[in-house]
Amino acid sequence: MLKKTLLIFALLSPFLGFAQIKNLEYKAMLDSLYSHTVPLISVDSLKHLKNIYVLDTRETKEFEVSHLKNALNVGYIWFDMRTIYNIPKDGTVVLYCSVGYRSEKIGEKLLNNGYQHVYNLYGSIFEWVNQGNPVYKSNGIQTSEIHTYDKKWAKWLKKGTKVD
């Protein structure tokens, strides 16, 4: 049932507009940045999912500043399918990065390698934090710090403490 609900949501998501993103300029940038090759999932929908695999596609230095709880850091530049060998191909996988571009590219690789239920977090960790959700350091302690990737992208992070 969960997989059917996710599939229906993923199919309808381009039409729903992910209304929870209040910054229309950010939303327009995201919609133009994505190739829309990987189904999107909203922050709100992610918060209600259980039994999923959350993959952080940012580089290690970004992940060490903060990440979503229980996320597995798989990187982007040196991503290797062997790092996810234990994730079943029929498991639900949600990917994120700073804004969603890198996670979409890794999502394409997963789909091309037979993973069936792959989703890109719309707005990624920036939107997760902008909506007031927690992030954690590697030691499990909650933090307000977010790695901003670079100054160009930092402007989209409206909450939290910016780290570059």
C-alpha cells in the first residue's frame, strides 16, 4: 500500500507544485535545475515514511557538518554502486544533497541499475532545514549548522547556521 501511495504521489507531484516551498524564486530555480528524471518527494511526505533508505549524495566534508538522521553518505564525485550493495532493489530509497541536483544524478544511476523505488527530495537538505526539520552531526547530536556548498547556493538556505 505504501509503495502504491508513493507511486501515485510521485506521478502527481509535478502537478501539485510542492506548495509548501514558500520561496517562489527558489521553487522556480529548482524546477529549472532538475531534469525530472527521478520522481520527487516532498519534505512533508518524507517525514511520514518508514522503512526507507536515505542516501546523502553530498561529499564527506558536507555530510560531517550535518545530515538527516540515519542517512548514509554515498558521495557524488566518487559514488560507487558497491557502497549500496546491501540495499534491496525493491527498497524505497530517498536521495538528497544541498538543493537536489547531485541527488537527481545519483538517482538516475540507481534507476539505471534496477532500483525500483527511488525518489529525490525536493529542495533537498536546504528545504528540509528551511521547513524547520532537524539535522545531526556524525556523533548523533542535533545541530543548526548546514554546509552551504558555496556562496552561490548559500542564498537558498534561510534557516540554520551557514557553514562553507
